[in-house]
Amino acid sequence: MRSGRWWLAAVGGLLSGLCRPPGALLVVPALIEIWRTRSQPGPWLAALAALLAPLAGAIAYLSYVAVRFGDFF
């Protein structure tokens, strides 16, 4: 994220969320980096994707667990 590769960060965040729910914690460094670069013009859609992708991955993983085992947690 610091080098401006927001889409790569989004893919990595999605994959980490898909692996295990704690991957959703990658939202915290993404939020810090967005806050740090807020005054610079940049790709806001890619930054938003990097912010939300770990959550989407974790939700997808937990949805699979709910379907497979009958319990979301």
C-alpha cells in the first residue's frame, strides 16, 4: 500500500480473508495508510477496494463455513 499498489493490496487482503477470518484485521493497516495519504490525489476506488477486500474475504469464508457446517462461527 505504501508503494501505491492498492489493487495488489486488495487481492492480498481478499486472499488472506478467504484463508482465515483474522485476515480481516488487514483492514487496520489499510485504514491507517488511507488516512496517511488522504491529502494526496490518488486512486480512491483502488484504496477502497484494499480497505474492503479483507472483510469480503472473511465474510465469504465464514459463509462457506456456515453452509458446510451449519454455523457461521
